[in-house]
Amino acid sequence: MKGTCVLLAALLALASCGSRTSLPAEVERGLSRLDDALEKKAGYDARKEDVIASKRTAWLRAVNDAERYSRAYDLWLEYSSYQYDSTYAYALRMQDAARRTGDRSQLAGAACARIDCLVSAGLYKEAFDAASEVDTVGLAQPALLEYYKTMLRLNFFAANYTQTEPWTFRYRADGARYSRLLLDMAPKNSSVWKQINANLLMENTSYEDGVEAFRVLLDDPSEDLHQRAIYASSMGWMLSCLGREDEAILAVAESAMCDLQSSTKETTALRMLAEMLSRRGEIERPVRYVRHSLDDANFYGTRLRKLEVGAVLPLVERNYNESLGRERNLLMLVLILALLLFSAALSGFWIIRRQNNRLKEARSIIEERNEALEAINLRLAEVSAIKDEYIGNTFYLNSEYIDRLSEFQKTVDRMLVTGQYELLRRSLKESTLAKERDRMYDAFDATFLRIFPTFINDYNALFPESERQYPSSGLNTEMRIFALIRLGISGSERIARFLDYSVHTINTYKTRVKNRSLVDNEQFEEEIMQIGRG
């Protein structure tokens, strides 16, 4: 039995760790930061939509074609890595505005924007056709610089996509030529120069130098999130080629985090990360990352990005299925051993269960009695407080009543001695019992409201707004009836005797009040009893 337990424990431990490999602490921290960013993805996208909405409003308010071109360019820039259809639409609007202004720099800029869209969609032939229509003769330097950058991107992307000679060689050669033109044109050690130089080092497979070049760019705080994502992704790819996998994973995770924070949907970082982690034996994260990557590709809306994600899916799915198979086999072994252990321990378990049930029953009885005792104690405490209040008040009222009775006796004696019989008769009529009863009610109301200061508001809460009553002082008759009920005087005869009404009148009051309330008639008095002492 002892050997079986040890084997079971070993198999459970194996099953718990079979689905993933351990990662270095630094890598795990980097991936945890990425996971946190993924949780906030909706918030980043909402912020992006707000920016787009603001810029769209500015575009709609443009008053001339030059401003329309500028505003359309702003929107193209926002959409360029976010949503393909809108990106292309604003590239065409840039083109329309540029044609109306006739500005050559704007015409070239619009053409570059459209070429960039075609590159993102993988439409390389169409992109080269559009590029051939751009007249670069006499073009201003900023526009020419943008054109060279666009052609560099087009040629290198086409080379990576084609992977067939002699076209790959030709595309790379043209990409290198445009890189050199840009290096000659841009000020040395400027941000553009560093970017082109780092990219050229990567394309020339000078990975060590390329990593350092991109690291310098990442250290520049002026670079925006989208550019940082590109730099980190390129650096991660080169680190992977150099076999420095942990560093590569961290770099690509940083790229993915920048993509998330900038709401970039045309992204490769999460896909690359899923592939890297799958090769390391990770299961859960690659599945999650590739799903997010596919969602982004579908949102962006180009077939090329979907195909790129689709190329990684078989690797992730194979690892996932293999992991499920291993876990299934281990679980089968564990289940068999667990059944054996269960059979051996069944009789002992049954005895323990019976004892536990008896113990639970005993505890349940004790708890019920304790709860009942606690309720009684609370009720006694409340009754005691009410009794103390009313006894003290009664002593005071009796003393006051005796003083009034003594004074009245003296008055009667004086009238009898002096023979003022008619005046005595009138006095006896005026000092009726009704006045004393009113004093008694006032004293009752005052004492009750000291004990239950929220009674009037709590009572009115049981009625619709139109039926609520707020007496100017004390309680009205119907409130006094239910105040007596709250004190535990529930019998109609006792209430009638106290209020000097008939039992029928008391019952009529109670029925009329309950019919006006918001609660069922049967529940009304229970609600009254729930009113606390405040």
C-alpha cells in the first residue's frame, strides 16, 4: 500500500509538470508583463478608437484640399497598422486631395501611402506597378526620402515572401540599393540613419552588429511605441538566429507589449512568440498568443497576415495535442491506481463518514439551539430595554398624576367648604378622563419614539409615497396600533382596551392599513416586528 501511494504521488507530480517546461525567472517575468498587457487590450483599443474619432472629426472639418490631405495623412497613419480597409481608403483620399492641389510632394506621399497598403496586403506586383508611376525627378528631399523608405520596405518584404531565385536576390539587391541611398541622404547618426543602418545589417546577416544597432534605437526614449515594437521584433529575430533564445523571447515579448499598447493589429510579434515558446515545450501560452494573433489578423483584414498565423497553428496544435495525449495517459494510470486505493479504503471511509455525519448532526443541533438562544437573548435584551424605559416613565407619570390629583382634591374641598356646588359640577365636567387619556397617549408616544427613533420613517417605507403620513407630533392612531404590536401586544382586545376603542374598530384599522401597504397582508406585521431600535 505504501509503495502504491508513493507511485501515485510521483505520477501526479509528473502530470502536473508535463504540460510545460520551466522558463528562467527573467523570461517568466517578461511574459507575465505581456500577459498583464493582454488583459488590458480592450482598454488600449478603446483609447485608439478615441484618437481616430478625434482625427476623423478634424478631417471632416478641413476647409481646403491641402488641409484635407494633411488630415487624411493623419488618419492613414493611425489606421496603417490597425485596419487595412480604412488605411487604403484614406490613402485614396490623400491621392484625391493631392491631385486637386497638384502638389508633387503630396502626390508622391499619397502614392507611397498606397504602396505601403499594398505591401501590407502582400500585393507586391500591384505595389511595384504603383511605384513605377511615381515621378521622382526633381522631387523635394522629404518626399524622396519617404519614397526610398517605401521602396526599401517593398523590396525586402517581396524578397522574404518570394524565397525563390533569381527574384529573391534581385529584390534584396534593390532593397540594399535603396538603403544606401537613404544612408547617403539622411544625416549621419540621425534616427532615420540608425534605423536604415540597423535594418541593412539585419538583411546582410550581420546579426551581432544588428542586435547592438537595434538596442541603441530601443534606448532612445523619443521613439514611439510602434517603432519600438519593430525594433524589438527585429532584434528578437536576430537573437533567435544567433541561438540566444531567452534574450530573443524577451525581445519579442517587449515587441508584442508595445504592439498591444499602440493597438497595432498588423503584428508578427505574438505569432513569433507563440512559435518560440512552442519549440520550448510551452503549451498554454502559445495557444493563447496564437489566438490573439489570429484575432488581430482578422481585425486588420489582410489575407497575408492570416496566412502567416496559419503557418504557426500546426506547430502549436501539434504540441497541444501531444501534451493532451501525455496528460491523458498519465491520468489513466492515476485513475487506475486511485480506483485501487479507493477500493482498499472504502470500508474505512464509510466508517469515518458515518461518524462525521453523526458529529455534523450533533453540531447542527447545537448550532440551532445556540441560534435560538441568541435570538431569545436578543429579544430579552430588547424587552428589558423597553421595560426599563416604560417603568421609569410610568413612575414619573404616576408621580405627576398624584400631584395633579392632590391639587384637584384641594380644589374640591375648597369648593365644598365655600358651597360652590355649581362651579364644582362644571369643573368635574371639564376635567374629563379624555384629557388624562390624551396625556397618557402623548407619554406613550414619546417613550416609544425614544426606544424606536426611526419607527415613523421605517413604518412609512412600507407604503407608497401617496399613502405615507408624518404626524406633526407623536403617533397617529394607526401608527399607535402597530407600535403596540411592535412592543409585543398583538391581541386586538388588549390594544382596544388601551386605546379605548372596540375590537371591531381595531381590526378595521389593521385591515385598512394592510390593504394600503406595499407588502402582503400576511407579511405586514412581520415587517413591523423587524423595525429596529435605531
